[in-house]
Amino acid sequence: MIGDRPEAGGPAYARVAAAIRRLVLDGRLPLDTRLPGERELAAALGVSRTTVTAAYDELRDGGYAVSRQGSGTRSALPPSRGGTRGDARGGPAWTPWAADGSDLLDLAHAAPEAPAEVRRAYDAALEQLPRHLPGSGYHLFGLPELRAAVADRLTARGLPTLPAQVLVTAGAQHAFTLVLQLATGVGDRVLVEQPTYPNALDAIGRHGATAVPVPLAADGWDLGAVAAAVRQTAPRLAYLMPDFHNPTGLLATDAERRELGAVLTRSRTLTVVDETLVELALDGPVPPPLATHLPDDLTVTVGSASKTLWGGLRVGWARASTALIRRLAAVRASVDMGSAVVEQLAVTELLGGLDAALPARRAELRTRRDALLDALARRLPTWRTRVPAGGLVLWCDLGAPVSTRLVGAAERHGIRLAAGPRFGVDGAFERWLRLPYTHPADVIEPAVEALEQAFRAVTADGGATADPVDAVA
């Protein structure tokens, strides 16, 4: 029973409210979802209706629920609380970090701040803008100069590409969604790594398709498992992230890429290769693109400026055969007519100078990664994580199935987290937590100190019992 959770603290209604709030913050309870009726939830949890009524009142007071006549009580997020919060010991302040505008330190999203080059790129873009103003501003396939810049970048990495093989999108997630809309229908199977990028899983579910998870091995891709899954399930689509995989940080070897390409080519499986993190190699080179081992008509390589440069740019791309690009553009036309011109001009400028900017970007991320590893080794020595050769995140084995409860406890210590189950199919990975190293080193230290306190709170009883509200969800 919820009231028997000693580590949660406080009365039963507060524990119910905290558990529901945690589900909202973790993304497992989508926004504007109708919450169960008070009698229904009370019966499911074995508590009184008065307890649920008080819990809903607390959620509404905190902005995590709203009630409207005729539509019941629905999940929500509070508006920004504004202000600045600093570490209790006089450490760095953060305001606001979290994606919802709150003053929590955001360790749920893996995206660094913009480098100085972004401001300069916007200045250059505004200088170029007047020559585009006489036109309509609509570029369904993307600005020709940006398509050429992306093609040049891919060609330099070993994947010969023509500008006509590039479609500019509003990020890699947008590109993947277009592929889903083009290639899948209700009930179609989509092969994914397990764990994988949670927004990809969400998109698959929204399209009515079914994710087919293939577990990753501790040190790479289980090629036998991939081949068996392809043979047994005949997936309509595959979604793979071979470059600093999110969340594990794994980097596929050239041999793994060759075998993955061979398996998927034999089965004629359309494959989306997510290269969002490929430019963030911190320790050594990256093998040639997976798409070099796949036919152009069976491959869509997606990329983005968000992780390498800045998420606020909202520019990504898809690379495929010219025929497939035309089909994706036709799908895109039913959604929007193209990406913003100024952002495309800025990204064109940034890609032109990327080789000069990347060393400093990588060096800073390497410093932040090592600072996070050091802080975890000192404060949370029972956690286990491999050192990724690139990307933006650590995948931490907590040693106990407490990830979801740790999210709630960490929020009370000012930290926003994404629980391990967000990255798996069917709620797996309660022993795991993804931690980004996208914040400066002087922010990482107090953040890990807060994590240590939160982890102690949830493991006070051994950390093996799940919260009843999580089970209902």
C-alpha cells in the first residue's frame, strides 16, 4: 500500500500525488491525458477516495493537473516558476534548465548549450537573407545550399551523396516520423535496439506500429539476435543508432556494420540509420557510415544540428536515394511546406566551418564526461558504467531496480532525470539511468551530490519494492 512507503515520506495523498507527478515528468503519462476517476483510482490503489481527492488537489495546486467541466482531471505541466536557484554551498546557479521551464537542473535531456559559432552564423544568415526575400520562402526539399553542404559532409565521411539525395527537415526526429508515415501502417513491425531512443519508440507507437526490440550486448550489437529477429518477425522497418548509441554510448565496429548491412539487405528491410551523434567522437575515429553497407533504396540516414551544435536550430536532414527523397518530400508536404530560411542559412554557415569548430566542442565534452565519471566514482561508487568513446551520455547500472523512484526523489533535490524504463520496450531497465554530460563541470559536482542524497533515500529499504502507482500506470 502507498501509505507503507517509508522512503517516500509524508501522508498517503502526498505519495499518490508524487507518484503521478513522476509519471508525468518521466513521459510515461502523456500531457493532457485524462486521469482515472477518484473512485476508480482509489479502488485500484487500495486507498480511500479522500486520499485520491487530496492527491488530485495537490497536483492541481502544483500545476501538474487541470480540471475542466465535462473532461475530468487531466495531466499537465506547471508554467515556469522563474527565478534563480543556486547550490546550497554557494555553487553555480541554474535558471531555468528544465525543458518545461521549471528551475530544476535538467539531467533528463542530452543537449549542450550553443557554442559561440551559432551567434556568428545567425549574423551571417541575416546578411544573406535579403536575397531570399523576393521569393516565397517555401523550400519543400530545403535550401539548395544547405542540401549541398549536407551532401558534402556525408561524402567526406565516406558516403557519396548528391544534393538531390538530401531532404532538409525540422530535426532528425521529424525525418524519422516522415519515414514512419511513408513506410509503416497499423500493426507493422519496426526493429529497434533495446534500449533505444525513447522519442523513436513514442513515434512508432503513435503510428500504430509495433516495436520489435533486439537487446544490445554489453559491448556491442548481438548480430545473431538481429538476424533471428529479422527472420522471425519480417519487420517493415528498422531503426538503428550505430554511432555513440543513445543511451548506451556504444559505437558499432566496421565488422558489425558490415554484418548488419548484410542481414538487412538480404531481408530487404528499409533501415533508418540515426547519425545524430556521429560528429561527437571523443576518443578515436568513427567507422564509415552504416549506409555504405546498404543499398540507397533501402536506407534513410538521418542527422541533425541539434546535438553537435544547438537544439534551438531545429534543422535536420534525411539522406536516401533521389526517388525515396521525393516520396518523403511528398509526405512532408501534407505536414508543412519547409523549414525556416534563416535557420537553414545559419546551419549552412555552421557546416562550412564545422571542422574548425569541432575540436573545441569535443574537448569541452571530454572534460565534462570525465568530470561526471569522476564525481560518480567518488559519490556513487556502486554504480557501474562503461566509458563511451563519444556522444553525450552515460548509461549507468544502479545495482537495484530503483530508477523510476530515483526520478521522484531527485526532483525533491532539484534534479530532473529520465528513468531507465523510458529507453526500453515494455518498461525494462529499472536498474538503469541515463545521465548526460552536457553541463559544465562546476554544475556536475553539486548535481551528483544531490543524486547521491536521492539514491540513499530510495535505497534505504534495499530498493527492491515498486511503487503501486507505477504498477497501475
